[in-house]
Amino acid sequence: MEGDHLMQHDEIIGKVQALAQLPGRGPAERATQAVLTTLAERLPSGLAEHVAAQLPPELAVHIREAAGPAAEETTHSTAERFDLATFAGRIAARAGTDESAALREAAAVLEVLDAALAPGLMENMTDALPADIGQLLPSARAADDEA
């Protein structure tokens, strides 16, 4: 059955809550949704769909909603181009938090995604993101730590 290897929704939210040190499941849920929606706007829709396909349906819907309309309007779907400041600003607005908290939450969600997604997919995501947003990804942070 498809989906057996996937991390479950509750597990993902619980890990985000712990990593971002959020006070409860509600804020962790909001943060996860905000990050996934904003990430989907930044990724090419084909890649966003691959990410969505490996997430539980409750989370995949946020990616598909964000990636969907743009994909239908353009013949070749392109990601919106925005930098880390815009990324953090959108997450903060969606999660009802400030930008420094948004960055912490984004790093937590990306770390959980790194564990939940197939390794090659995370590499594709790293390649698709600008370097400043890419710094939030666990692989980039690990490379920084080793340097």
C-alpha cells in the first residue's frame, strides 16, 4: 500500500513543535502550513507536486493549493522568485508570528521534511531554492558546521 513509508501527520507536527520549541500543536500546525504554502510558491510546480506526493494528505493539500493556480495559468510553470526576507515575511504573516520566529519555524519544518522525503527530492529542492533560503536546509547547515 502506498503511504506506508511516509511520516504521519501527527509525527511531523510533533517534530516541528519540538524543533521550533513551539508551545503547542496549534502553533506547530500553523507554522508547518505556513512554511509548506510559502515553499510551494517558491518551488517549480512539478517539484512541489513531488514533495506533496510524499507527505500526508493533510499537509500535501497546502502545497497543492499554493502550487496549483500558477501551474494552470502558465504553460511552463515557473516558481515565484523571492528571497529569504520575503520567504520569512510570508511565513510570519501566515503563521501570525514575527520574522525571526518564522525563520526558526522554517528551519524546523525543512529539517522534518528532510527526514520525511526521499533524499534525492531534498537535493532537488536545494537546487531549486536560492542560496539564502537554501541556508535553512539541514544539509546546508550541516556543511556550515563542518567548515
